[in-house]
Amino acid sequence: METSPLLDRYKGIVSASLIEQIYEVAHSLAGLQVLHVNTTAQGGGVAEILNELLPIMGELGIQHDWKVISLDEASGYFTARLVDMLQGYDTGAFPEAEKQVFLEKLRHAVSKGPEYQADVYFIHDFQLVPLAEFFPWMRPAIWFCHVDTAHPTPSAQQYIRQFLDPYALTCLE
């Protein structure tokens, strides 16, 4: 069985039985190709997680790649408003035109078709939730929402929910 010096660094922080479970699951997944998709390569929690995770998975024989989808500044206003609404702040209703412009820019950012083939796609960031809906080749997919969604506004909740059906699993923090 493959071992990972990088994973073994966590011995003493987590139980030895958990490390063994990770090794067992990793062994059963050896050869799997995974693609992580998010919006930033550095300066954020997702980037920090992926910078640690990918080398460990490589040592365990699970190929993890990472694609960053850059969004333009104009998209920043929409996404800033959306994150506020997901966290319970009422910033008013989404103007439909603003939402459609953002969604079209997101489609265009990925529209070239499957640049990367993977066995499973991990979609990080609340902004990218539409991807599995827009691009069926990006399935099976798992969506991670890395923001507090304990008290979303109804309109933010409705916006997110419309894109969740294609996901095999959704994870909210």
C-alpha cells in the first residue's frame, strides 16, 4: 500500500485509526482522476486546502488536478452580493439582468468544452455552483460551499437551489 510522508505529518494531530482509514480509502481509489475547480489560486481557504491536499493525494496514487476559473471584476459585484445574501444579509432582490450577465460570463469562461477529463469533479466556491448544470461533461460532481449558509436569504437560497440537482453530493459549511 502506498504511504504518504505528507499525510503522516498529521499523526498525533488526528488519531492513528483515522490515518489508517484514509490509507484504506485511498488504496481503493488509486488511479482515480479528480479535478478541483475554484476561483482563486492563492489567498483564500480553498486555495490553502488544495495546496495541502493535492500533494498528499498524489503520494497516495490519486491524481488530483486543479483548474482556476477567473471571474472578471464586474462579476465581483454580483458574487459579493450573493455571499452577503447567503450569510443572511438582505441586500435586496437580484436584478435579473445582473444575474444573467454573471451566468453568461461564467458559461463563457468554461465554454471551450472539457479541457480536463476527470472521473469526478469537485466544484468549490458558491459562485461556481452553476457549472454542473451548464456543463454535463462536468459530472459526476460534488459541490462545496465554503461560506456560512446557516441563515441565507430566501432569494439566495432559491438561486443556489436551482443549480443543485446535477450534483451527486453537496457540502455546506
